[in-house]
Amino acid sequence: MRTSGVLMHISSLPGNTGIGTLGKEAYKFVDFLKAAGQTYWQVLPLCPTSYGDSPYQSFSTFAGNPYFIDFNLLCNDGLLNEEDFISIDWGKNPEKVDFEKVYKNRFSVLKKAYEEFDKNSSDYKIFCEDNAFWLDDFALYMAIKEINDGKVWNEWETDIKLRKKSVLNSLKIELKDEIEFQKTVQYFFFLQWNKLKAYANTNGIKIIGDIPIYVAADSADVWANPKQFLLDEDCNPIEVAGCPPDAFTDDGQLWGNPLYDWDYMKKDGYSWWKKRIEHQCKMCDVIRIDHFRGFESYYCIPANSKTAKIGEWRKGPGIEFFREIERDLGKKNIIAEDLGFLTPAVKKMLKQSKYPGMKVLQFAFDTDEENDYLLHNFTKNSIAYAGTHDNDTIIGFMTETAPRKTRKRAKEYLRLTRREGYNWGFMKAVWSSNSDTAIVTMQDLLGLGNEARMNFPSTTKNNWQWRAKSDYISEELAEKIRYYTALYQRLPSQKRGK
């Protein structure tokens, strides 16, 4: 069946508390997707953000982002009053997230809700029991981080850093209230998220989530599971993740994430990964695994390096990893982020997995040579994108950032015109493609320029900030999208043409 969807992160929804939330605007967006004949809502990782505000660098791969908790829903639950948050300065520009103000102000409001919350409720106790495998460590981690002025955990006192049992038991008593607060915040998030997902599913909308291949060094994941990672005796990363230099970056990409100890993970039956994937599959209907090629081979950079110029490739767990996951968890709906330079071995692993890969049309025009991202090379078992969160918007790409030759090729190949709009030319192309699923960004549907770009890879400032205006969706836009969705036989009710 041919389907389509829209990429729009929760943070980008409009609202009056500084950042998009799981409240009224999220439900409104689901209604818009339904009216537009869509099948999927794709989001970025839903976990708490840390340094740089990136959803790909989180304090926990299991936890939900407290920023997304909707205060109005907490008012409905009797835990807040509107005056608790309505007069707070959440930032001057409603179309940009001011992460500093969100960080400084949001938790004080959540503390008020926590104080009114009944910690003895049966639903809360069940939530804590069901999620104890990650929640206990995460809540303790965040509580300890609070009394250490936010320091990275490998800078904590040795006994805490190395998780000496007697010391941790003492801290659980000393920090009981903060630990309970952290657990309650997670309960609020998952209660609201599960209700939103149920509403989306009831209305025929499936959620595509996102799993970064790596986790942040500053995370409960690494602190609680040090044997799963390549760390030295002082719990510092021996080597870190990234990508080597290429045509786009002379220094390569230094991500800085600690690398997995794949040998240990294999002996352990990939237990941590199985829990991670199972958890994410409960949260979302489909999951996109970021940097899929890293499971075949991954780039290792010495931990003290300032760039990614010096490093080496090593073999990853390969297809056996995914076979092991499927044997234990059953077949899951997974999208493989297979972008970048792919070796024959990576292509073989993708074919063996049978997961759909990604085709990004923006990547098709930077050379005169044949490449896999040209529209005529899109295959059925793939997800077609005009652009992703890491690309410029189509308008930005075609009017500002793409080289002149690249724009010329795109115009000729796609027969683009300013009158129709370059964004609509790109989107119609991916909708018309052979790919089973086509995804476009909300920014492209709105015809926005470079100012609405979500992320500039390899940079840490001014990313993840874009938010939609309060009147960003309309019946006319939904009808226009539905028209093209039907034209290219991607409506949920349509069967593939004969």
C-alpha cells in the first residue's frame, strides 16, 4: 500500500509556554493529518535533551522529554492553575524555542504539579513498577546530577561514579524527594504521550519515532551500564563516535558519543538493546534507526581528538544483531537510515534485513553522475523524502544554500517553476515516486525558507528552534495535500493502482 506522512517534531508545535507540547496543538495536528489524507506523523527522538538541546544527545534513551508536558492538561487534572505559568517569560519570539528560558522556568512549574500529585495512586505505582528497569537509575541519576551542579557523571565522586552500592543506597534516602519528582515527571510525560498516540491511532495516524544509534556520554544509560560501553577504569570513553572527513566536512563529524563494547553486548545477548527497541516500539508504531550503517562498521576516533580527521573503521555486529532482535522481540516496523557513503557490505546488510531505506531527493543534484537519490532510482521498499530535519528547507535550498549548478540540475530534472513553488515541485516528485512511503516536512508544506531550518549538522548552536505560527494549518492546505495524496494513490483508503 502506498502511504505518506509529515515530519514535524513536538517542539515545533505552536503554543504559549515556550515550546511545543502534547496538548491541544498536538491533537489539532493529528486532525490536520487526517484531513490531509496522511498515514504517518514522524517525530524526532522524544527523550530529554542535554547540551546543545539536540534530541540526539539525551540524558536517557528511555525517558520522555519534560519540556513536552502540557501544562493545560495538568490544569485539567487539578495539578496546576493557569496563573502558575501563563505570566512566565517563555521567550520573545513565538516562532523560536528559547531553550535557556524553557530550561530555567519549566521545572519550577512541574514542581508545583508534583506537590499536588497523589504519589500513592495505583496508576503511578504500576507505571513505576513497569518501567523500573530504566526509571530507577534515571531518577537517581538526575537527582545526583542536581546536587552536583549538572556536572557530567564521570566527574562525580569516585564512589558515586563507580556506583558503590552502599553509597547509592544512602543517596536514595537522602535524595528521596528529588527522585520521586523525577519519576512523577516521567509519569506525566508518558500519560500524556500515550493518550496522544491512542488518539492518533484511532484517527488512522501512525507515529514514526527515531532511535539515535548512540547515546550521550552524559546519560543515565552509560552511568548505569558501563560494561556495555568502551570506557577506561575511570569511566572515561576510550574512543568516541563520529564520521570521517568527506565532501561536506573537511574535519569530519566529531559526535563524541562513547562507543559500544559490541563483544560484551553479544555475550550479554544484546539485552540492553532489546530493552531499548522494545520500549521504543511501545512508544511508536514505526521506528527509524539513525546511522544504520554503524551496525555493519563504525568509525572510531581517539577520545582526546579535537576533530574526526584521525580515526579508523571497525566491524560492527552486522546482520546477526538484527536477527537476534527479531528472534527475541518478533518482527518490528523499522526504517533504516542508510544515508551517506554505503559500502557493498552495508548494502548487503540492508538487503538481508529487508528494512526500507531512505531516499532523500535533495541529495540527487550535487553531481552530474548517476546516483541512488535521483527519482528514477527510488525503489518500492524505501521511504522517500524531499528533505529531512538535517537538510535545509526546499525553498532555502533552491534560493540560498544550494550551489548554482545544483539548483540548475534540480530545476531541469524536476521541471521546477517559481510559479508553482519549488517546494511543491519537490514534494509532488516524492509523492509520485515508486517508494511505498513518502514523507515531507511541515516547513516545506508551508513553503518556508532557510529561517525555518531545523538543524545544521556538525554545529551546536541555533538548532532545533523552529516553531510553527499559531495559524500554520488551514482547511485549504489540508485539501491541497489531500488532492495530491489521492492523485498519487497514497490515501489510506486507496489500493495500489492496477
